[in-house]
Amino acid sequence: MKRESNKPGGLIIVDKPAGFTSHDVVAKMRGMARTRRVGHAGTLDPMATGVLVLGIERATKLLGHLALTEKEYVGTIRLGQTTVTDDAEGEITASKAAHGLAREDIDAGIAALSGAIMQVPSKVSAIKIDGKRSYSRVREGEDVEIPARPVTVSSFVLYSVTETEAADGTPVTDLLVSVECSSGTYIRALARDLGAGLGVGGHLTALRRTRVGPYKLDRARTLEQLQAAVDDAEGPGLPVMPIGEAAAAAFTRWDVAEPQARLLMNGARIPIPRFEAEGPVAAFGPDGTFLALVENQGGKAKSLAVFG
């Protein structure tokens, strides 16, 4: 049996380019890092750009938990046209003149899509329906029905309203917006629903993710910058964020004494304090070593992933 690599690994924050799938970026990073153990925390559509969190080696065990954190986006919503994918990559299915929309009506539509809402994801998405991806069913001509699910849009801000003309001559209105939301929220579905509520249809024409949990664009590097770092024989190499630093930034930190650390690493469920923030807790030993990601289960620490 092949032994698991004991390389510590870490996170790399990539500024994903347009036209690349998240898997494309992972494939590029496997070549740069010279390892197959690379994954990502939260998919970005090919059209979208911005923050994509990659895990290398043992840091891949963090990714599923990081994917559940809040995300932030800046995007452009076009009112006046509907597409099959709810974004600019799909075929236009309906057009309606959308000049002269009242600002108060747009604001009301945005307010209705803010807070805790029920959202129907885009039909052309990776959500599985009876074991098969929704986008596959749509491409095969099926009329897909995806049930609504709860999401939280903690902030939906409108910055500008621009009346313009689409390539086919339709008078449209472009909205520059920012969105902070829970994991699983589809920004293109917000665009679709805002346009539907205003009676003119809508879709997303541009999207840039600016934050995943605590990781922002200021930490992100383009693929070109990362490749240059790899090619620079005199430089430090890939800008990998150590696992401990990544965990401390994303989760509540819990420093344990030596006896607790030893018990925790042996699989014992030790008493855990009640922390203000919900979710996983990063346990660190007395020497500052990141030991494990744990959760509070009945007042005891249950290990989710062990690193020490």
C-alpha cells in the first residue's frame, strides 16, 4: 500500500482567469507543485475570475471545511435579457426593453433578494438530480426542476445603473453590484431572479470573487505570477500559506496544553470550551503546532481532520 505523503503542504490563493474551469486551475497547480494532491475550496464558473483557494498535500483536508465559509463577489447584472445559463455564456432566450426602470423598483428587488432567502439554483449547474448533474440533463433536452434551498445574502449592494444597448439592439440596463453570501449561493440566480421580479429578465455578464472566508484578493496570485515563482531558481518558490497559518485565519483558535494535545492526537475526545463563533475549531499545541480541526460534540472535541 502506498503511504500517504507526510509533506505539510499548505494553501495557495489563486486569482483565477476567465475561461478556466476550477479543475483547469487545479491541473495547472499539480504541474507547478509537482504533486497530484491538489484540490480547491469552492468552484468558480469559467466566466468568473478571482479568489480560488487551492490546497496542496495535507492541506487538502481543510478544503471541505473552507468551502462552507462566506464568500464575497463584485459583478454586473444585465436587465433586459434572459439566458439559458443565467449568465453571459448561455444562449439568449428572451429580450425585453429595460430602459427607464425606476431606481426605487430596482432597490426593492434587491432588498427582496437579501437576507435569508429560498433560492432555486441555475438549471445549468453541477447540482445532482437523481445522481446526474443538472447541466447534463439540460444539455440532453430535459426540462429540469431544481428545488429551492435556503441561502443567506448578508449584503447585496448596488453601486451604479447604466442604460446601454445589447449586441442585438435590445435596450438594456447594467447594474454594478457587490454580494456577500453563504456557501451555495448562485450569483447568476440572483441576477435571474432580480430581472424576473422587475418583469424584464436578467442575467450575469461579469463576476469576480473577491473573498473566500478570510482569504482576499490581496493574497491572490495569477497563474502567470505563480509560474514565474516556480521558474525562478533563486526565489522562494510557490507562495504557499502554511497549514497552521491558514487554519488560524479561517477558524477559531484553541490552544491546548501538552496533556490535552497528547490525548487529542491519540483520538481521545477531551472537554472543549464553548467558543462564541460556531463551526470547526483549530487546535494548536503548546509549541504552536497545528494539531487538528475539531468540532464541539456534546462538550467534547471530535476530530474532523488531524494534522499534528
